[in-house]
Amino acid sequence: MTRVAAVNPLTAIGVVLLIDLVLLLSLDAVTATAAVVLVALFAPLARVPLGRLAPRTAAVAVASVLVALTVLLYGRESGTVHLRIGLVAVSDGSIALAIATGLRLLAVALPAVVLLTDLDATRLADALGQRLHLPDRFVLAGLAGVRLFEVLGEDWRTIALARRARGVGDRGRVRRLPGQAFALLVVALRRAVALATAMEARGLGAPGPRTWSRPSRFGRPDLAVLLAGLVVAGGAVAAGLIAGTYRFVLLQ
């Protein structure tokens, strides 16, 4: 069990939103770089296994590079133009904007990669119902939907094997996709109807106060994560202000 798993899901989501909001309101390389460095320093304390953290981080890094490359080639021109081929123009302004955009995307995604890797849907539902006091039916229906979504992959494989056993799944992958997708839709709808009926039969839709078997609490891990989030957000903004590169996007 990682240390992040002991944090209340609402705290983890709130800290991610806090950091992301601060980063989305700025557009400069120094602020984003400081956020990336601070998140990287705090990440080992979460004890998230590297085998789960590395693939997600690599995917985010690739996406950041692709976005930066797009901005580099098609971004707003300013300053000296170093390359021009048709609609493609690489200038001082597009280079700076590409670096800032790529780093900001990486900085926005990294907190979610670290804090939301072990997010448990059941604990999140408990927190939404007990702490935010959302309607019970809404919370429990959402949890049931998430649980059904988790088994769609296994249903897809089962349908593929069943169709192949009946001799209708030997065609090309593209040709068999519509029929298999329709079969998956039918299976999902049938399971959803059966689950809704079972939940109603057990009184999950009845009016009145509801008890919860798993209490949702806030503790020291939540305080530690909140303080770390404040350090990341505040440190990133401070670095940009000290360097004189901080750009508040609403004033641009």
C-alpha cells in the first residue's frame, strides 16, 4: 500500500486542482519548471511503485513534446524568424512559447500522475457522500457505473472468443469491430438494468438518512499532502516572480 492510498480522495483531488489552477493561470517556462522539479522531489515520499509511475510519466512526456512541437511550428511569430516553410514558421516567440507550453502541460499532469494513481472509486464515493454530502443515489449510481466500466475489457475479450468459437469472428479486425461493439453495448445495458434492479431491491433508492460502513476521515496524511501542494504551487509562482518571467494569462 502506497502512502497516497492513505490520503482521502477529496484531498488528493483538491491538491491536484490547486496546483493545476495555479499553473494554468501562468505561461512561462520558469514557473512550470519549478513545479516539475518540486513534484519530482515530493514524488518519492508517496512511495508509488516505479513500474506504475514510469509508463504514465512517459506518456505525459511524449504528449508534452508533441504539443511543444506543434506550437513551435505553428505558434505566433515574434522576434527573429529562423525558419519559414509555407505555413510553418519558427521564431524566437514560437520557441519560447513552445518550451513554456510543453513544460506547463508536463507540470499540470504530473501531480495527477502521482496523487491519483491509487485513487479508489469506493473510497471516493464514501468521501463524496459523507464529506461533500452529495445525494446518496447519485453517488452510489456513479460508483456502480465505474464498477461496470471496469469489467468492459473482460467482456470485450469474452465476446471476441465467443464469436470466434461460433465462426463469425475470423474476419478482419476492422470488419468485425461494429458487430462486436454492438454486442458489448447489449451486454453492458443488460448488466446495468440487472444491477439497477438489484440496488433498488436492496433499498438503495429509499428516502431517509443513510449509514456508511466505511467512515471517510481526514488525518495527518491529508495535512501532509495539502502542505506539499501549497509548497509546489507557491514555490512555482515564487520562482517565476523572482526570475521576472511570470506571465499571468488573464492579463495578456
